[in-house]
Amino acid sequence: MQRNECNGCPLASKAVYGYGNERAPVMLIGEAPGEREVASGIPFVGKAGKELDGLLKRAGIDRESLYITNVVKCRPPGNRKPKKDEIARCLPLLKEEIRMVKPGIIALLGSTAIESFLGKMSLDKYHGTFVDHFFISYHPSMAFYGKREIMAKDFEKLAMAERALRAEKRLLLLDYDGTLVPITKNPEDAVLREKGKEILKRLKDEVIIVTGRSMRSIKSVLDLDLPVVANHGFEFYRVKEPEERFDQYRETVKRLYEHFNGMKTKGVVVEDKTFGIALHYRNADEGEFFDEFRRMLEGLDLDNMHIEYGKKIVEFRPDEGWNKGKVVQFLLSENSCLCIYIGDDNSDEPAFEAVGDRGITIAVGRRETKARYLFKDHEEVLSFLSILAGGEYDIL
């Protein structure tokens, strides 16, 4: 869109429209043009624009690959914040730009851009996160007020999303509980909502679910025809029946199940996973649970099993040296593509390590992790997957 005289609202003056790649995968939206932008007819060329250039360079994003614009197209007097009626008058022009470019990601930079689409949100809380088709961060001018390094991390995450969006072929390996759905008090209540189902349906040729649940358990809550690697890899979508060598664990599992099913701690759920057992203590007092667990463990013959500790869960698994990391290694050996692994639990750490620099690793709700990127919760995961899946914008 070219710079034109505008008479749409009280701000009407020389309008500065968007600039850049009109087929850009990423659109950046700021607040309003400044004096230098009005003089040049190009957004973000003043002091804030120089900061933006620095952030893009550090993140490895080519400015020429983007489409950059503002919420309002004319400069407010004294660089004041645009008023609500001015934003409302200009919003149709911005939506016209969005329809023209059809970006995969819209990055909202600053409170004016965010409030125009999402209402009031705490930037300190939500910066660097995905919400629907949007990515949220501070306005580049906030670099002058101590936010430069924070924004640099935000833009690194934006660059990751652009890389994922541009990939010709992707393999999306997704944990389930805590990643696609929130952790629930009862595992059987963790049913994927319709929004999540629709997103995964659009990505069905790229997705494999990698979960610690048994195959029976995951199928009971995930009503979708997707390939599943269950039981940390002991149950595999390409194999109708587990290998015969796993039969040796059945008797041990039966014995351990009967032993721990007698726990007195209220709220503990003992799950028979066919080739292991899981003790879910999310509804129990943690201290009470572990006191009793340690007592029950004394003198217990684990035979051919070992113990793994996860998020509100203790598991007894076969001594096979098999975990989600080995699953990833096997799947990557069969696929030449960009691998994106998203998980939230200790059991996902070997998978993050296995992916390494060959793909993108995302930890959900964790801080101490081998994953390179962090997501707040399952809602951010679904927003990110929705971006990869494409589709129409509700805002238009």
C-alpha cells in the first residue's frame, strides 16, 4: 500500500501505510508513525526503528522478509498515544493490510497494538507468548527503558516460529498431558477440547503423539485418528502387538500393582500400564504420599523394573533403557524434516536432548530444562500449532 493523503479521522494527514514483503509470513504491527516515518513514508525508520533493526538482526530475521505497519497510519500530535476513536477509524485499513498479506503470524508490538485486537493484557506477564494468531512483545521504543534484552529473547522466539512456518516439511512430536491439555485431577478427565481437535486435524499429516500414557489410556481421551507412541515408546503405532520380550514384565507389573494399590494415602491413583505401573499423586498430599511410598519401597524386589519421577507421578518402567529420547532418535532416522518436539515433563527431557540442534525443542511450564524455548501453558501450545496449521483470522 502506498502513502496517501488521508481524511478518515481527526488525525488526517500524510498517511504512512505498511511496507515490506506483501507475502510475508510475519507481520509486525506497532502503534503509529513518528516524524521521520511521515517524512519517509516508511514505518519504523526513526529511533525505535533502529532498535527494531537491531532486534531483528540479533534474532536472525531479515527485515525485508517482513511486512511492517502500525495501528494508525497518521502521526498523533506530539507523538501522543492514539485515542480509541482514532484507532477505530483506522482499524479497517489495518485489516485490509492483513487480508492482503495473509501473514502466518501477526506480532503485536506494544499496548496499543495488543489492545486493538486482544483487549487489555499485562505486557510484563504475556510478552514473548503466542495468543491465537498473534505474538506479543513490547514496542521497540521500550528498549530505551531497560527492555532491550527481554525483547531480544522475545524476538528469538518469534524467529523460531518463522523458521517453523517456513519449513517445507515438519514432524511435530507432541506430549499430551500438560502440553495439549491441562493437568487434571483425574487423568480420565483430560479430554482434548474441540478447538484442539480442529487444529490437530489440520496438522494430522505432521503430528505424532508421544506420551507416557498407555495406549488404552490415551485412546480414551484423544478421539482422533493420529499416530501415537505410548508408554514412553513401549507401545508403538506401527506395531499392533508389543514385542514378545515385553511379556517378561507382566508378572512383575501385576505384583507391583497389587502392592501399591494398597496405599493408605488418600487421592493416590494406581494405574496398570500393562508393561509398568504409574502412581498418580496429584490429588494427594505430596509429603504424606512420599512418606508412605518410601516405606512401601523398603525391601521391595523391583526385579526387572526401575523407577522414574515425573510431574505428580511416579512410574515403574521396564529396564530396557528405552525412553522418549530413543523414540525421537528412531523417528528422526526415518524422517528428513524439521522436528519440533513439545513437552512438559521430566520424561520429555531425553527427547529434548535427542532433538538437539536438528530441530526445535519447546518446554511447557518449565524453567529448568534442556529445551531451547519455553511456553507458558497448553493454551500457548495450541496457539502456536494453530499458526502452523494456517486458516482464517477471526479478527477479520
